[in-house]
Amino acid sequence: MKSLFVRIFLSFWLAQALFVVLAIVVTLAFRPRTSTWEALRTTVLNEAVNAYEQGGTGQLREYLENLDKTQHVRAYLFNDRREEVSGRGAPDWAVRVAAGGPRMPHEGFVFPIPQVLRDSRASSDGFHRYTLVIGLPPGPRVFFGPRGMPIPGLIIAIISSGLVCYVLAWLMTKPIVRLRAATQQLAAGDLTARAGAPAARRHDEIAGLMRDFDAMAERLEKLVQAQSRLLNDISHELRSPLARLNVALGLARQRSGPESAAMLERIELEASRLNELIGRILMLARLEDGEQRVPRTTVPLNELVLNVAEDAEFEAQARHCHVRCAISQGDWGVPGDASLLHSAIENVVRNAIRYTREGSSVEVQLERSTGPARAEAVLRVSDSGPGVPEDALDKLFEPFYRLDDARGRLTGGVGLGLAITDRAVRFHGGRVAAFNRGEGGLTVEIRLPLVSGGETSPAAPEPVPAGREV
């Protein structure tokens, strides 16, 4: 069937049709057959009265017990005083029926009272009147409820509709579960995720959606790979003319006079910025291609952070700033690439130095966070700058994003530092976020998983011992 609507419609239609047919068949099969006994009740009444009049109580009891054994019919004969004359004792429902009342106030459910027939006649001498009450065998009526409710029909309806709906729900949800799993993988950055095209004979709406999803995922993967290759190729192609430009710049310095020194220095500065930009683009392209794997080398994160802070302290002197570092005690082994982690942390710290107020301090804090799944290293870098608008916090980690071009030209930034940090941290299984401080400034938080074998209990942050504070 090519339409999911038609499949749902026909499935429920089939369930209802199956219910109706089976309910009718079972009801007819289980219907008590009372027509025979309705025709014979007069005969039974006459034989019972004759047996009582000719042989008394003993012969009547023998006749009724034989009827019960052979035909599974319980019969009781009552006189004018509503007394059971065979001496066997009559149940309450038989007494009520003999008196002309209902067989019982409320019918049973699991063991209902059998269908009852009643007939009466006068004695042979005409002075007495006898009433016969016959209780037919319940047989299949054990499946019927109060007032003859068709319990088999209800059971059939529940079972048949349940089976059809179960199969239908399974057929509908199975591809949706696969599609959801593939969507989650794609959202997590796995561009190779596919829902898996269903069988070729299936052409309903869900199958079409899965095929469209796979086509979209394949197209996205090709576009991202093409973008990565483009950045990589352009960066490599720019390196050659840049190298020739540096050679030409060196020759121009040798042949020019003092009056050209300022212009040559400007050319050298721009060439240096271009070379740095190309290097950052190459690093971003390598992180985006998804082909690299996190190495198994354990990196001492505390030493790496301290080295970055020491180098940044030297750079911060130009703005009369300081970098203060606080690291908790413990084992800080992080599985990963030391060079990538160094670049990621350095970008954040240098960015904080660039935008903090002149004469202020940049705070670098490293502590441990122990969660239910794993222990993490939490690195927070806080500055005292103007902060960032709330709607721009998530955009800070996008490539080439800058709050404004004027500030970018002033600081020399091109919007790649934090983007590289974000890719490098996610490459190591961590995450990075930015938020404004209540007292002013911006805090960038990096979380990285620690090596499981060296986990220790978390400790409160404390300053680095004297002689190592930067």
C-alpha cells in the first residue's frame, strides 16, 4: 500500500469486520438451545405427575434424578403450597419461579443461573395443581454475563482489535524509532548517520520521509566536506604566494631606504596576520573534517593551564594587566592532544586579556566536578571587560563571528579563536560555554572528561603555591 492513510483505514476496518463476524459466529455457536425443551416440558410435567400419583415420592425422585443424570436437566415439582414433593429440596431460584416470580434478583456472571422453564397442570382428580420448574444445563452460557451480555463478543473485540492495533503500531513506530535515532546522531555531529531506506516495496509516507532524510543527510555531509576541503585548499594555495611575499619583502628591505621602512613594516605586519589567519583556518578545517580521533595520551591539564597562564602574564604586561591562576589539588590527567588543548585554552585566555579593562586581572580557575557519569575538569576564565550581549553568547563560538568590525580591527581578531576552542574541546568529548558575570565581564567555561583511572575526590580551589602564581 502506498499510503499510510489507506493502511490505517483498512487495518481498523479489518479489525471491526473481524470482530463482527467472529462475534456473530461465537454467539450463534454458544446460544443455548431451548426450543427442544420448550416442546418437551409438557411431556416431562405429565410424566412427573403420573410418577408421583402412581408411585409416590420415591418414584418421582427416581424419575427426576434419572432426568438429571441422562439429560443434565434439574427439574422440581411443586404442589399448591409451593412445597417440592420429591423431597430433594429445591433451590431458592426454583421456589421463586414456582411462585411466579423472577428466577433470581441478579443474574450471575461466571456461574449464572441456567435458563428456566415453568409449566403447571391439575392433578388427575382435579383437586390439586402441580407446577414443574426445569433448569436447563448452562452449557456455553458460562461465557455470558448479566442480562445475557455477550461476553464472548467483547473478548473477541478486545483481542482482535488489540492484535491489529499492535501490528499496526509496530509497523508505524519501528521506522520512526530508526529515524529518531539517526536524527539524534546527525544533531550530535555524525554526518554519516542514516535512517536506512526501507524495503523497496514500501512506498508510504513514512518510507518517503526516511528516504528524504537519508538524501538530506547525504547532501549535508557532502556540503560540509566540500566546505572543509575548500578551506583547506584555499589555505594551502595562499601559503605559496605568502611565502613569495615574505621573500620579496626581505629583498625590498635590503634595497630600500629609511623613508620606506614604515611602509615595509606595515606590509610585514599584515603578512604576519595573514599567515596567522591561514594557520587558524587550517586548524579549523582539520577539526571540522571529522576524520581525526582523540589520541590516548594522557595530558596533565594543570601543568598545561599553568604554562598558558605564565605566557599570558607576559603578554598582559602591555595592558598593565595580570593573570591569576587557581588550581585545585588532585590528578588532572585528560586524554587528548596536548597541542590542541594548549591552543584551545590559550585562545580563551588571550581573548580575555584582549578585552579586559586595562589594569585589571584575568582569573583562571581549574577545579573538579564529579557527576553521576564521570568526573570532569572545569576550567573557568573570567575577565573584567564590557561583557557580551545575551543574544550573542551562543554566537561567540561560530567561525568568523565578531561583535563589531571596529573592535575586530582594533584588536586584530578575525573571529576564529573561540571557534577553534569550541571544536577542539568537542573533539576531546567536552563542551564550552560563555556567560556574563554579575559584577561585569565575561566567563568562558571549558569542561573536559578526566581519565577514569585517576579520579580522586574533589577539592576546593586554592591558589598556586608561592613562586608559581602568575
